Amino acid sequence: MNPVLVALDVESAAKAIELADQLRGAVGGYKIGKQLFTATGPAMVRELTSRGDRVFLDLKFHDIPNTVAGAVQSAVATGAWMVNVHASGGTVMMKAAAEAASRSAGALGRPRPLVIGVTVLTSMTDAMLQEIGVARTVMDQVVLLAQLARAAGLDGVVASPQETRAIREACGPDFQIVTPGIRPLRPFDKLKVAPSGVEGRQGSGQAADQQGTDDQARTLTPAEAISAGATYLVIGRPITGAPNPREAAERIAATLP
Ligand code: C5P
């Protein structure tokens, strides 16, 4: 299967549907996050799932277990193929999410969605974790939360490029790892920057363009991320901001192992 999930980070249903129609068959699915969901609601998710599309509903639920279970139940009713919750909500909350996914899917006769944990947001630094009372490094906290997510019955986690390999080693081959921060290499990068595997590469500091790093500070190419152990790649602007999104998606698919 094509592992690319396109982030539909647009403000209207019309734009999202136009992009989805352009990209259908050239990508593995679509990610609907807080911007599009808050603008268009569950109707947008249903619109795509009713066309047979796979939708990753990226709402990062984090609340008391009963509320998260209810949110997951509502997500299952939209036909979402993947949902996520914050792993820092704890084991009881994650178990409630996983159980709600199984129970609701069974009751509705739908396939159970993948339930994925968010470990530490990539905007967080070691100093920010210390500020909120977490003494571990980001990397150690990410691996700890990924192991808790697995033990609680979640199917995988979202991980930044620099964490993918450590999680794959800690959580085994069957754990799903969803990796954003993906940027295809430009010819310029090939000359200047050798691919550096799991460590990623620093942003070029150049003006953002469709093939540059934009605001993603540490990136991997699609092929590097898969080699580091990613199961799915979340890609937004390199596809959605390209002059021809379908061609950009096809070019990316052609680089994958
Ligand atoms: O446009 P770009 O490829 O940077 O889009 C990446 C998508 O993945 C965005 O929707 C962004 O919110 C999301 N994401 C991320 N980094 C994370 C988690 C999610 O970039 N750690």
C-alpha cells in the first residue's frame, strides 16, 4: 500500500475535496486535522470515507477516559480509518480509547480504526518538558510513552523523524509509526547535504519553497523515513503546495522502496 497520508491543511471543504479528487489513487489516504475539522466538522470526514478514502482523523484526544472513549466512538461513526489520542493521558485513558474503537466498530459493523498515540509534540524541547515537571529528555519520554501506548493496546504512535528508529527498536516490527516532517530532496540538497539517516538534516535556512523544509526544522526524505522504520508518512505542503499536486505525489511514490 502507498504509505503517504496527505495533510489536508486547508480552510474549506471545497478546497479539501478538490485536493482529494486530484490525489485519489496517487496517495494512501488523507489526514484531517484541527483546522479543517473545526471549519467543516464530521461531514468532511464522512464525505471522504463515503468515497472509499482512508481518513486519519488527527484530533489528538486528551481528556478523562470516559470522554475520550465517547470521542473515539463518534470518530468510528464517521468511518475514520485512523484516530489518535495523547499518550500522556495515561494508560487508563489509552485503554479506554482502544476498547471504544473495538466496541463501536463491532456495533456498527465497521472495521476497527487504528488508534495511534501522540507522544511528545515535536514543538517541545527538553527545557519545556522540565518546565512542566518532566525530568527526562524528549527522546527518553517519547520512547517511554510509545512503550506505554503499546502496552495499553494502541496500534502505534506519531513520531518525528529523529525518533522513528528508537521507537521501532523499542516497540518491535508490528507497531505502526506515523512520521510527519517529510521533505523530498531538491537537487540543491543532494549537492550540499548527504542524507544522514535517522538523525535527519537541519533546515536549510533558505526561503521556504515547496521542496524546501518550510517550518519543519528536522526532516527526512520519504525513502529515509521508511528505512528508519516509518509505516506511514504524513506529507502536507510538498504535495498540497506543489504546482501539480498529483505529479508531486507520484514523484514521491516513485522514490519509495
Ligand atoms: O506541510 P507539512 O508536510 O509540514 O505537514 C505536516 C503535517 O503533519 C501538518 O498537518 C502538521 O500539523 C502535522 N504534524 C507535524 N509534526 C508533528 C505532528 C503533526 O508536522 N509532530
